Amino acid sequence: MTAAKPYLTGHYTPVTDEVTATGLTVEGSLPPELDGRLIRNGHNPQPGVTPAHWFKGSGMVHGIRLREGRAEWYRNRWVHTPALDGAPYMTDKGPDLTASTAGTHVIEHAGRLLALCEANLPFELTADLETVGAYDFGGTLRGAMTAHPKEDPVTGELHFFGSSPFPPFLTYYVADAKGEIVHSAEIPRATASLKHDFALTRGHVVFIEGNVTFDPAEHSGIPYGWSDTQPSRIGVMPRGVDGARQIRWFSIEPGNLLHAANAYEDGQGRIVLEGPTVDREGFQLSWNWWVGAPGRGTEPGARSYTRRWVVDMAAGTVDEQIIDDLSVEFPTLNEAYLGAEHRYQYAVSFPDEAGFGGYGIVKYDRTTGARRIHQVGDARMPSEAVFVPAAGATREDDGYLLTVTSDLKQDSSQLLVLDAAGLDRVATVHLPRRVTAGIHGSWIPDSALDAPKG
């Protein structure tokens, strides 16, 4: 029964149709520099469809267009892939990389808007969120693409990878600022460990392999599970055409990381990496929720704690520690600092496994160790907080955080615009419907979509 699946209830209850609304009501004043679209992706199965796993639900993008202090429109659209019409991922000829849920993330690069799912090719969308079709970088991408590519804020290059449970387990790619793949390499000594995200520094690429790995006995449709025998490791690879041959793997404590907050080289040349992680029990509790298994399960993020790794390349050692006891997920930052040492990072807080605490937007000051939380209110859940810089910004946190709330009491949603410095509310945009709790999204300035496509 649908009611037994936690990912189809409460904040995650799917919407049943596609709508467009214009002239949205705004409380407060929208900053004029917010000239573009907030687009957020997530899993939203069609009416009558009950997927066996949260991740198997079809992707739906929700967009909010802001311009000149107005909220011009909201619209939501399913990403119309073959999988939406029932096409299977596995065929007698192998995987169909176009049979995607396309429901994990949405980004812009080189003027193209791409909906992503890590087991498939990207799907291109129009500026109005209609589906164009599968995109393979002009035939140069022949495998899957991660849902978490990284755009270098200095060069404009897009770094990404494709992973597989079968050799080659990991392939690394670089697309230039025009959107053309200019480099690819198979990564030596990678394993079938689940690699959902990675990190980029100014000089290195950082891969993370945790204890969650390919498990052909798992029949939920996502064939992965925890393995105590799977090594947990960090791979550090110099950027550049010969980097793959120089990769080094460093053992770390058991665990699993889905989302990296950031990585950088510190003043001593060490690699510093941070992100929320789960232990064995935490992963199993989340997995039970993801598949709707009988018994105890908790929402993703309920037992996920921020961890820091410091990799000393010269000494060949890794120092690691949990640096906060708050349950969080979906870390973000001012992406001008991606790959560089940053002071501030943001996340979504979750009730813990006992149900204590609430949903909120968290700001960490990594210099002082301070933590600030914007509580969104009873029965309300925020989405990942997307940072947008303010006009004329001079400080790292000069900007705004954009998050879409799901409000169960009012059966509604709002776009909250928060001041990134103090987490005070700047403006609220009232949306025409409750938006299903989702996963990742991006702020796409109009100037990016107006640029010629690569």
C-alpha cells in the first residue's frame, strides 16, 4: 500500500500534475539582483505508481522565476525520459542510459540546463523546464554521469565522473567552459563502492569510497548495501592529464558519505575534506526508509553528522573527526569558494533518530566554531539552501540563501529568501501548491541561459 512507503507520505507526498502560475505573492522585498530561476529536482512518481525505492521515483523539476523584485512564475514538470513511460533500465543489450529518473539534481553549464541521475546520461531541459532529451556532450560521453559535477569557479571547467558496479568502476571527465569534454581517464584501483559525490580543490580531485558497495542480492532496484569488508578510503588525484596515474588511496574509518561540503589545500599543503557521514546503523536506518522496509527506519539525515578529514600527503596519514553533533544533510556553500578554504557552510538540519530537534537551515562558521540555525517552524521542512551572492559582495557570506519549504499544516509551500549573514528572512514567495520535498537544486541566473550554448 502507498501509505506504507515513507517516501510517498508527509512532506514527500507526490504532486499529481504539472501546473504553471504567474504573478506570485511576495512578502517583504526581493533583492533586485535575484534575476533568474531557482530550479529544484526530486523524485515524484506518477499517480498510481509505487516505486520499490525512493530513488526510483520519476524526476520532477520545480522552478521559480524571479526578476526585478517580482516572482514572475512557478511551474513544475516531470522530466520526460523513457523511464517515465515505463522503459526499463536493464535491457537484453545492457543498461539503457536514457532510461533515467533524472530526479537527483539540476545544473546549468555552457548555457544548457541538465537534469541529472548518476546511473544515466543527463537530460537537457528548456528554460521553461520542458524536456529536450538525453544529452551526451555531442557523442563524447558514453557512460553515466554523476549527479554532482563541480564547476571550477576560476576556470569555468565542469569536472565530473561516471561510476559503475563493473569495470571500469570510475571514469573522470573534464568539460571546458564551452561544454566540450576535453579530458577523460579511468581511475586505477577504484572499486564498486557507491560514489555519489566527490570534491575538487584548486590542485586535486578527491574521490570518496565508503562501505556501501554493489550488492547483487539487493532487489529494491538499487543494488547497493553496507559491507564490512569493503574498504573505506579517500582517493587524492592531482588535476591534469596525467593525474589518474598518480592517484593515492588513503584508508579511513568505516562510514559512508553522500555529499561533500567542500575540500581544499590548507596552508601546510594538506587536503581538508568535510561532509556529513553515517555509520553502519545510520546507513541501515536510512536504507529502511528509502525502501519502506518493515521495522525501524529514519528519514535521510536523521543520523548524519559532519566529519572532517585532513589528508597529509607527505606523511601518508589521515586525521579525522566528527566536528558537530547536529543531524544534518545537503551541505552547501558560496560556490565562489569551491575548492578553496572557506569560512562558512550551510546545511539542512533534521530531527534526530528519536524525533528530537526540528528542520532548519544551519550556518557554520568554521573560524569561530559557531553554529546558527534558522528554524522554519512546526510541520515545515526546508529544501537544500542555495547560496546566491549579493550585488557588490565583499565578504564570503554577502548573499542570500534560497530554500523551498513544505508546510504540512497549510498544505502549501513558500520560497524563503534568507540573509546568508544572519539567517534573517528577507522575503517570502507564496507558491500555488505544496512542493514535494526533494533533493538538489541550483540558482540559474538569466545571463547563464541567455549565453550561446556550447
